Amino acid sequence: METIVFLDRSTIPEHITIPQPNVDCQWQEYATTTPEQVIKRLQGASIVITNKVILDAQVLSQCPQLKMIAVAATGTNNIDLAYCRQHQITVSNIQGYATNSVPEHVVAMMFALKRNLVGYHQDIQAGVWQQQKQFCFFSHPISDIAGSTLGIIGKGSLGNAVATLAKALGMTVMFAERKGAKQCREGYSPFELVLKQADVLTLHCPLAEQTHHLIGREEFKLMKNTSVLINAGRGGLVDEVALVDALHNQQIAGAGVDVFTQEPADDNNPLIANAHLPNLILTPHVAWGSDSAIQTLANQLINNIEQFIAGKPQNQV
């Protein structure tokens, strides 16, 4: 009989049903788990479920019975994958579950930024319309989406899904080749060229050592001053201080950010400190979180566990 421990159940909303595994098991779940609690809670566990709790070599080395890590997310940067491979611990993640939710969130941010919806809302709150004494007023530029260019960094399921929506809206889509690459794969354009031509740049690549601060001061210098950046990928992909400076210096026209270097972001985060800007839209890592997407995640999470126990592991990383 397997002992399954879910370390951070509260990362999935309470109204989402997590199916009980159709296997003989003991199930233990905790709303949250601090770093100091992890090792104690995993004693005797053969399978652990984690979304954001860090499972590094120091932790894993003290959990000798652990056979599987079921990640309740796509990202695995909180798992020491090298240790797991060396010690035959299977790691499975969630794949392809948010291919509607994330792209729709990106498109929503794109429209809001290019049409300056937040800026106009703030102006009405401030009484600008009443002062103008006209049926309308234009205090912020309004740009059409149709006919513009979308640059996408990351050509996985999410990047491709965003591209499909963008093409339906009449946009030209460019996929960026890896930064620093000397040759372009078929279907890709040079990284710097995409930055220069994109009216909207959206990020959908993994966070790794080579993609940390992928977009920083030098990259903002390449972008159009009318372009907007959207990051619904990983917080560390963007230098947050450089992004705030780019907005203040009008190097770019706006930004939509759903992910932060540290989550939850506190008041010291430069983006939080500038949340009042009319051309900056912040959301708390919820792009993935439509009800249907989260239910798909929960179903796939349990299926990953069932398949592992049946000797047919899937979605391995």
C-alpha cells in the first residue's frame, strides 16, 4: 500500500474536486507546509504531491522510501531533478492542462494594454471626463491588435496556443529563436529581430539558468517604444527592476505581469511598488487558473499517480 502525502493542498482552490486515487493507499494532505515541516511530514511517504514546496537534495536524502514526486503544476524548478534521476525517483508533472486558460489571459492583457483600458478607467475615476466636457476624450493612445506583430518566446503547447488565437485576431506571429543562437531552426526568427519587430512580446519558456533575466535592460533597448511585454511564464524570466525603468523611461508602452521573481510578491517588489502605473497590469499568478483548467490539472495529477503505481509512469520529466 502506498502512502501519499500532499504538501500544499491549498494551492488548488477548495471548490475543485481532487479525485481519490483508484488504488490501495493512505492519503494525507496539508494545506501548507513550511520548509521546517517537510522532512517530518514525508517520513514513510512513498509518493509526495507538491506544487511549490521545495524538494532539494537535502530534503530528498532524508526520505529514503520516496519513489515518486507528483508535481501539481508544469514547472519543476522546485525539484532537484538531478538527484531524482540519480536515485530513481520518478518525477511527473502536469502537461497541456492550461492551453485555453493561459492564452486567454495573455490575450486579455494584450487588449487591455494596447487599448489602455486601465488608464482610461483611472482617468474617469479622477474626474477627467467631467473636466473635458466632451462626449469622449483621448488621454492615452489606442492601438489596434489586427495587423500588429506578436513575438512569442517559447514554442511549446502554450506558445502555440497563443499563436493560434493571435492569428485569428489578424496578427502576424513570430517565434523567437534561443537568445545567442547562431542559426535559426525552421519556424523561428532571430531573437533580436523578434524583439525589434514585436508590437506585443509574450513569454512562454521555462525558467532555467540560461533564461534567467532573459529580458533585461539591453533587450528593452531593442524593443519599440510602442510595444508591450506580457509575462505569464515565470517571474525570473524578466529583470523586474529593468522592466519598471523601461516603463518610466518610455522604452516600452506597457506590461502585463502574472508571475513574479518571488511569490507572493511583497511591498518591496518593484512591480508592486509601481502598481499604480496606468500601463502596468499585475495579476497574482492566476493565468493558469480557470476552473476547467484546474479541474483538468487535478484529474491529471491523480492519473499520473495511478499510472505510476500500475508500472506505466507518464508525463515524466
